[in-house]
Amino acid sequence: MAVDNYEELLKYYDLHETIGTGGFAKVKLGTHLLTGEKVAIKIMDKESLGDDLPRVKTEIEAMKNLSHQHVCRLYHVIETPKKIFMVLEYCPGGELFDYIIAKDRLTEEEARVFFRQIVSAVAYIHSQGYAHRDLKPENLLIDGDHNLKLIDFGLCAKPKGGMDYHLMTCCGSPAYAAPELIQGKAYIGSEADIWSMGVLMYALMCGYLPFDDDNVMVLYKKIMRGKYEIPKWLSPGSVLLLSQMLQVDPKKRISVKHLLRHPWLMQGYHCPVEWYSKCPLGYLDEDCVTELSVYYKHSKEKMSHLITEWNYDHTTATYLLLQAKKARGKPVRLVRASAAVEPSGSSFKELRARNKLNFEDADTAELPYVFGSMEFSDDEMFYEDFNGIEPISMKERTKFRAELNSVNSAPATPLKQHTQIKQSEDKENSDSKLPKSEGPFLHPAPWTPITKKKGVLTTPNNNILMPGKEKMSTNKDSPMKKIVQASSDMTATISPERRCRSVDLDLNQVHLDSAQKKKGAKVFGSLERGLDRVITMLTPNKRKGCARDGPRKLRAHYNVTMINLLNPDQLLNEIVRVLPQKNVDYVQKGYTLKCKTQSDFGKVTMQFELEVCQLNKPDVVGIRRQRLKGDAWVYKRLVEDILSSCKVTMV
């Protein structure tokens, strides 16, 4: 990964592990430095996008205009010459699809709770002139409060003539597509969405699709006939509602307006579905504006003006994340800049080393989230994220910060400066002006020069403000420019890996000092790279998560199948025995199996993870499953087939 592509992103966010993959994108868990809030960062490679670039543009523009309690929130868009980063609301509950298959099917009461939220989101986006056109359980995520968030607006449409304007593009997932779409007729987007909602509701209450077949042409014939099985457990009210949504003739389908007050959706509730936004873009929260004003040392009027430009830069992200904190009852506070100094030239590798989650901790490691229906086609990610790195302790973090302060305050060479720190550690710690209580996050440097580049999708981040600073001039003769340049040169000299591995440096300092005296700064870089390789070879078990360490301990979750078996190794061996029988290729790392299936022509058609884990319940082990690529329902059947073929008893 090229550091340059991530430099702008790393000024504001810490990155953690990959939580979703796609054909032209991956999604990583991130932490916003100023607020400490978790975010999902969708990373797209421009070169790989190709013809999908307009789809990304559509998604970004739609999400900028949508603000609703059941629509996933866009916080920040960053565009570099090679990458596009979308910083989004993080939903730790994962896909609604996984929730359905884990429960087999939902009760009518639980389905009603979720379906009211789906109706609310769809009614809102229709009111804003958008048709989603890809409604399905994989595009609905569950947040930390067990509420649904609609995602993936890449196929949405905003007809210039309004919602009654006919569309022609056939898009979406075949099993959820309305009859008029697959027939190639002109259609109205809102009517097509209602059909998809009917399929979605059926999947919620039945655990399978109303129209399904491996042969696409047979599937299309079933959809056009509009005939589906009615299970005996469905109530008369739910059967009636399904029949009103799954009408082959779009003119006979129920409208969103009538769905809001439908008797089935009103059952147990005293009011219709609330579709309007509880967090409209025009509204500014006074507490959040005040906190930003204090932090940046600006008047409320000026801060309000900057926020309401809605550039989806760092100012927008910070305000919206503060608003999210307040909504959850957290203090509306930003971490002060004096708490830490973060070099602007941090590398991706350094970032992972500094803030990698401890995968032995079940509370922080359990990340079932998969980013919607994105599909992955590049085998590069098939082997990614197995090289775990131990987290850095607070004591090491203090040393690291002291080193940075010392390096930034003196013109000495990096190696010499580090030696001085080691020789007079007590003095440096007392002079470093670090706060006594360490915060959990490292933060960007007080000011970083921003180069404006013409972007095809985004507004340049030219309104990023730092405390007490107006927009700074960087003219040729500006003293500020010289200071910044000197600082930048210093940062480039210090290897990122060196800055974040203070413990490794303690063990190898004598060798580094000797090498510096003999060969100078150029040799320093090569020695450091050699040290990294030596460290890696000397600590293979810690870096690779060896199976001898035992399986991870996780809490019971809906993407974990519980097995009544005492020995996790026995279960792992049983799965490994079955996978080749099902024509599944796999890569094993410890207790995790990264699996994939391929077509006769070698194309990857399905990709998923199976991990043997230890559950909190006594005498119970589990299998954590996660879909990465491929049709959701085909994946469901394949995993069920694999588990049923294992000689184990499910709890």
C-alpha cells in the first residue's frame, strides 16, 4: 500500500482491521481522532473503479443530500489522485441478512419492528426524490442500538422529472427485481422499491426468498408470474400485506403513503410510521457548535457558517460525530490538540502497529460487520489481515510521545535525538509537557499544509481549521512555509516503523547507534528495515496468531453457530475434512479458514470466513461465519451444507 495515498486520511483517522471487502473497494474500521468515535471507512481505488466511477459519484451525491435516522450517515469524503475514501457511520451489528439466517426466521413482532424502520427509510428517500433500486437484507445494517440503517446508494436514481418520471435502467439484484424491470419496460422507481420491500418482508418472516432458482431465466419466469408459497405460520394480516406489495401490475401495488398507516404496521403501535428526519441537515446543534467554536477559537457565527457549507470535509465530519456522541448521551467534547502530537507523515503500517485491536479481547475483536453487498474479485485480500501486531502499552505510548516532542523541538538527527532521550529519559519526560493522564488517541499535528487538487467527485478540504488559526498564507517567502517544510523534511527522515516500535528500539539501540556513527543517515534506513525483518522472524507466533495460542474467546452472536463439542481442534479438523468435499478452497491461519469457491473458468464466485472460537458458555465452542463475496442466499445454503456434513451436534 502506498503511504502517499493514505496520508490525507491518516491526518484525521486511525485505521484498524478490514471489516468488509468489495470488487473495487474495501471497508476498514476507523477511529476519528478528535472525537474518539468509531467509523467505517470505505476505500476505493480509482484505477479499479473503471466504469463504476459514475456509480460512486451517484452514491456520494445521494448520501450528501440524505440525513435520516434509518439511513447510514456519510461523514467525510477524501479524494486523492489514486483513492477515494468515504467515511461512514459504523454499524457493529452487521447485515440484516446474517441476522435473519441466524434466527432461521423472525417472529411477526420482530419483523414488524424492523419493517417499520425500512418503510420509514424508504418513505424518506422517496420524499427527497430518490428511488433506491437495490433494497435487500444485505443493504440494511444493524447499529449499536439494534436499529436498521440503509446503505449502498450506488444504484439509486433521482429522476429530473420527479418520482413519477419513468426510468429505463434494469439494475439491482435479480431475486428482488420487480417484474417490469426484468421485462425491460419503463418503470417508476418508487413502485419498483415497493416490490423489493415485499420480497424483503417475506425473507424476514420466512427465512428464504419468495422467488428463487439457480437458473436466472427460471427465476425471471417465477417473478413475472408472481406466484409464491404461503407458509402456514404467516398470519392473515401479513399474507394480505405481502399480496398488496407483490402485485405483478405496478399500478395495483400499495403505495408508500398507504404503507405508513397499514393495519399490519400499526398493530401494537399508537401512531403511523414516522418517516420524517429527526436529524435534518439544516438544523445545527448549539452544544456541538459551541464545542467546535471553543476548540478552533472562532466565534459561533463563523463556526456555524463553516459547518453549514456542508463540504463533507473534516469540519463536517467532526460536527456530525459530535452530534452522534450527544445523541448517545456522551459528553460533547473534543480531545484537545495538546494531548498528543501526531506526525503528518504516518505510514499505514505504523498506524496498524500503533492502534491495532487486541484480537484476544472478545469485546473489541468481534466485528461481524460486512459492508453491504459489495463483492470482492481481487485475490489480494484473500490473504490479508492475518499478521496481527501486539498493541502498544500506555507506558510505551508515553515514551513514544516524549520522543516525538523531543525530535520536534531540537534540530538533532533522528538517531542522535533518540539516543539523547534514552540517556536522559527522566529529564526528557519532565520537559516534554505531556499531560499526566494519557488519552487513548494520538492526534494530527497542529497544522498541515494542504495542496488543493482538482477532484472529480469531492469538494477540496480547504476549510479545515486548527485552534486559533485563520487560513494561513504559504507564499514563497512566508516564514510559516519554511517552518512547515523543515518539519516535513524531519518527518520524512524518521521511519514510521521506528517511531511506533519503542520497545524494539530499546532492545536494539546499541546496534543502531553504532551503525549511525559508521555509515550515516542512509545506512540507518536499511538497518531499520533489516531489524524489522529480524523482529518478524524472531516473533512469528505473536505476529501470525499461531493456532497453539488457542481459539479466540467470543460472546454468543447471531453470526456464531454453537456446537456441543469440547475440543475446538476436533471441530477445526472436521471442517477442514468437509471443505474439499464441497469444492471449497481455503487458507488456514490458526483457527480461521478463509474460504472461496470458483467457477469452471477460475473466477471467484463465493468468499467467506469460518472461524472456530470458544464461547463464554461452558463446554461450548462455536463457528463464526462471515460472507465476503457472492450471493447471500447461495452462501447460506453452502455454509448450512458444510456444517450439516460435519459430524458434530449443533446447540
